[in-house]
Amino acid sequence: MCIRDRFSMEQENARKLFHVVVQQGEKGCGRPICPFSHCAHNPNRKDLTKAQIVAMALTDLKVGKIVPCPDPTLALSGGEVRGFVNSTTMIDEASLSDFLDRLRKIFSSVPDLAVSFYPSPLETLPKDIQELKIDHENLSLLYTFLHKNEGKLLESLHSTALESLEHWQAVDSISKGLLVRATLVLLCDLNLYETTTMTEKVVKTSLERLVPLLEKDKEYKEILKSFAKGMSTRFFESWITSMQQAIAFQVVVHPQYFDQDDEDELPFAKAEIPFITPNVRLIIRFLAALVEVLPEFPSLTEELFYSNAINEGIRDQDIKVQFVIWIKHRRGERISEFLLLDYPWILECHKKAKLLEIESRGEMREEMNRALTTDFFQLLANPMAAGLYFVIDVRRDKLVEDAMNQLHQNTKSFKRQLKVVFRGEQGIDEGGVRKEFFQLITRELFDSKWGMFIPKNNEQYLWFNPHSFECTVNFELIGMVLGLAIYNSILLELNLPIVVYKKLLGQQTSLADLREIDPVLHNSLEKLLEFEGDIENSLCLTFSVEEEVYGAIQSFELIPGGRETAVTQENKVSYVKSYVDWYLNKSIEKQFTPFLKGFYKVVTGNIIKIFTPRELNVLICGSQKLDFNELERAMEYEDGFDKDSQVIKDLWAILHSFNEEQKKKFLFFCTGTDRAPIQGLGSLRFIVSRWGPDSDKLPTAHTCFNHLLLPEYSSREKLREKLLTAMNYSEGFGLF
């Protein structure tokens, strides 16, 4: 189509829109009530003469914001769609043709498309278009039907709709809502298109129009989030999955996805990763608004937004480059308009852990260089004494006292590589002694005898004791231990609720966070919010809380004058917010503040902030999912053993027969921790070596190297007996 013809067509479309708007201004659109400002059926519109209506339409036409009301005779409800699809075997050709013509008209108009596919027929339009929920189930049913029977028509419908979207001018809340809803109708399922080209076209045209608006205009973003919150959990999950599949489909067909340079080179010396194409960037930028809605779906986790294709495609070298550029961006040196680390939720947890490792190793290297330049001659004589390492020298019977003193006296040494010495023992810290130190000190600090933490939710979790008599430095010590564990890649055995990690990351707490710690209180507060009766006289609540503290009942005010302030229907939301804030924040402020201070004395970098609370939990504590099949596939054998050796077959038969507690003990015996790393057990470099012929010796392990030494026992029964004995006697470092 030449430019002149296209211009003539646009003029003709504008003329038609003008006459439609004038007619609706005079006679209305056919709905009893309409929210459009120009419509005669808008109850809030003043009476206008025809001349005034024409003048208003001309003004709107000149500035390009003429928006007609949707045609009430065209809009399709979800119920009508289902009825049609279910009756297609009995429907005559004329009725089928009429239905398809109706679809063509709907998809050629943004307003008509935007108000279709509502669960039931609409007599009136709501003032807020986001109140119009999309009947995703029946819309998907229609798309599937068209895909199977009228594939070319489906693509034609979407092409027509995309052209309408491209020229749509949104000027107020209603027209903005129409634009967002129409776009969501088109993006219902990206996996139905026959060709990659069509998928790219739908994404490019619809999101190129919407994404910049989402990033510049908060109202668009709130409208999109409102629509997303109205989705069922099942559809939201499948919809985001279809977006991820669209990313994957476009990423893996890129010629540089599989054909990458050698591992020892940096293939992408700038921010742009070649296979993250402009279309893929658009989807990622669109998902950035939707990731904020995830808390509305408690059964879903952040893993829904991980892109498997991108995570498998980017390598450690790419991560390093992205990190360097990200740091420059934070310093104000803008190199690229799109940087993957600006959308960290797309990255899997182990990729973020790699970033944290890069950051911490860089800090360690800087501190080591400082030590080399300031204490060079002392370093030659005694590396440990020269300050090249941060050495903690502790007695087992004075573990907390010694650790506390040394941590508080050596805060400037946290960036050095940690070494631990148990006084009087001969273990050399190549990693195993360090692991045991962290296991023992966390077990000691969280012991109930200190009264620093109290069990919650049937002892599943530990929570800060708001009435602890322990001094604040002990809570600061715990924070430093957590920070040092992260900094030195040590996994801890902790049972803290997710809200603790949320608070560590500086995120706001909410009623939902209370569910994990105190489900009974959480449910009670939720029921209070749902209660429609007379709260003041039937429940007799005030803005105060009573708690038993060491055998005595004490009252705490949620707000100033709370004991005298009754809870009513009007202030119940404020009461619940105040209660949650008191429980999760104010009541434990004395304990949590030093804990937070200790944590950030060690963790001073920026990368920690890109983790979600759940990811931070996995980073610190590891995964409790112990997949021994993964471990078996990754296992290496040395000194005469291989996977077909009889003792190795016996070993795996025994390990697979273990219960969860025994599996944890085996891991602790061999690795110094009973948790799996972020990437799973398959990522461990685990070695089993032959330790001589059959004998009465117990198996032993070098925990710093994940190395099991195993005599070639004569029977499975003997192997099981010796292994269990060794596992149950695994603490302490002495001579074998």
C-alpha cells in the first residue's frame, strides 16, 4: 500500500469515527449506562446541543483522541463463545459465517475487542474498565478452536487488531484501560500461532505500544496489575508460562545461542547478549510489571518468572560482563539501555549466587592485595599472622564467647578469607573445619537455653524472643555469622521464617507474612477483615495486645491510646495493619536491629539486594530437597573404584534405602553440611576413593573436599554397619 492510499484510508477511518461519536453524543450508544464522557447515556454528562457535540468531536479529532463507545451489539461474552464452540458440529454454514464476521468486526475495533470476552453479557460498562475481568478459559477455548479450524483467520484477526492498537490514542483512564485489556486479549496464549513470525509480530506490535507506557505512566501499570490480580491462579501461571515459552522459542533459534566461543574467552564484551533480541527484551520489560503481582498468588513462587532458556544460554563469562556493566550503571555511567541485571527475577538463584561469588571474590582480592602491600615481609614469614586470612581461634567449650570477642575485634578483617582453628585440635582448615564451626555456633546460639529465639508454628520455625534478656551484641553476633556464612559460601542449618529474610532485604511486611509464623493469628485477623457485623459490641477489641510474659499478662498498645480505642468496621483495616506491624516489627525491634546491623557489617555489596527472600533463605541454608539420584549421577570415583565396583553398587543401594534423617547425616559426614547447595546435589564435586582392601576400619571423609574414603568391604551388611557408625561419630577433627 502506497503512502497516499494509506493516508486516504486513515482519513476515511477518522471520518467514520467522527460520525459514530457524534451519533453517540446525540442518541447514546445503546447501553442504559455508559462511562464514556461524550455519550448521551453517560449519567454525569451535561446536556449538550448538537452544535456543541459536533464541536467537541471535532476538537477530539484534531488532537487525535477521538474514542467511540463500544458497540453493544458486537461484544461477545465468554458464555456465548462456549455455546458457539460446543455447537459447531450442529451449526449451519450461515450461522458460522455470521459468527466469524462478528469476530472480524470485534477485532477491528479496540473498544469492541476490549469489552468482549467477559464472563457474562454486559448491559452496562463499569467506570473502571479493569473491573471487566477477562474470561480466559473461554477465550482460550475460542483461540484453540480457531487455531484448529480457522488458523489463517486467527492470524488475520490478530493482524487487524494489532493495526488498530498501533493507532489507538489513549487519553484518559477509560481509554487506557481499553488499550491494556485489548492487549491482554491478544496475548492470552502466545503458543497458538502457526509461525514464529506471527508470534514475533504479536509481541512486537502489541508490546511496543504498551511497554513504554507502562514504564512512563504509573496509571497504565496499575491498570495492568489490576487485571492480573483478577486472574485465577491457574491461568496466571499458564499465561506467564506461555510468555516464557515465547522467550525460549525466540532465544533458542538465534544463531549465537548454541554457537558460542570457547569457555576461556569473553564472547559478549558489551551489555547486549546477542540472543536476547529486541522482542525478547519487550517481553521481559512487560513481565517486570507482572512480577509485582506474584504475592497475590501464594501458591506460586518466583521460579515462575525464571527463564530457563536464558539461564541455560548465559555463561559465567557473560555474568561477569553483566556484573561489571551493572556496577558502572549504578555509578551513573550508562552504557546500555537494556541490562539483564535490571531484571534479576529472570535469573535463577544459582546465577545470582554466581554474581555474589564474583562480588565477594573481588572484595577478597582487594583486601588480599592490601595485605600484600602493607605486610609483605611478615607475610613471607607467617601468612596467617600477617593478616592474609581472617583467623578465628576458638575453644569448643567457650565457642560463643571466643567467637564474639574475635568478631567484634576484627570487623575490618571480614573481607579476608576465613580460617578457623579449634584450639588443641590438629585439623587444618581447608574448608571442613570452617564448616563445622558454623554448624556448631549456629546450633549453640539458637539453643533454647539462651532464650534469644522462641519456637513458632508447632516448632517448625524460630522467631525472635521480644522479651529476651540477652544483650544486643549476641543478636549482632548472629547477624555477623549469617553474613560470614554467605561471604564464605557456607550453608547453615537454620529454621527461620521467610519474613526474616524479607526484613533483611528491607522489604515491607504484610499480613500474609504472619501465616508462616502464627497461622492461628493470621486466620483470625483475616476473618476479622471479612466480618461484616458489629465488631465493637460483639468482639470488644481495642488497639492493644495482651501477652503472657514469664508467667504474667502484659498489655501492649498498638497505637498511642490504643487501650481506649475500640476496633470498629471503619478502622478494622487499620487495626490489622497495626497488629501485624507490632508483631513482625515493633515488638522485636530491640532484637532485630542489632541482628540486621551485624549482617550488613559483613555483607556490604549490592548484589544481595537482587535476591528474593526465598532465594536468600536458600543461599544461606541451602535446599532441603536431597535428590540422591542427582548425587549418584555426579559422583566421581578414584584409586581403583568405578561405578561398576561391587562396593559402589552396595553403597548406592544403602544410600537409596536411607530415610531423610540418615541422608542428612551422610551428607554432613562427607561434606560438613546436611543441605544441598543452590544448584542441587548434582552440582557437588563428590569423590569416593578406595581406602585399601577389606578391613575393620571405619570410612572417613575429607569434608573440605567432599571426599569419602571407603575400604573395599567384603559385604553390604558390613559396609552399612561401618558407614552408620562413622556417620554417628562425625564431629571433631583429630587423627584418623
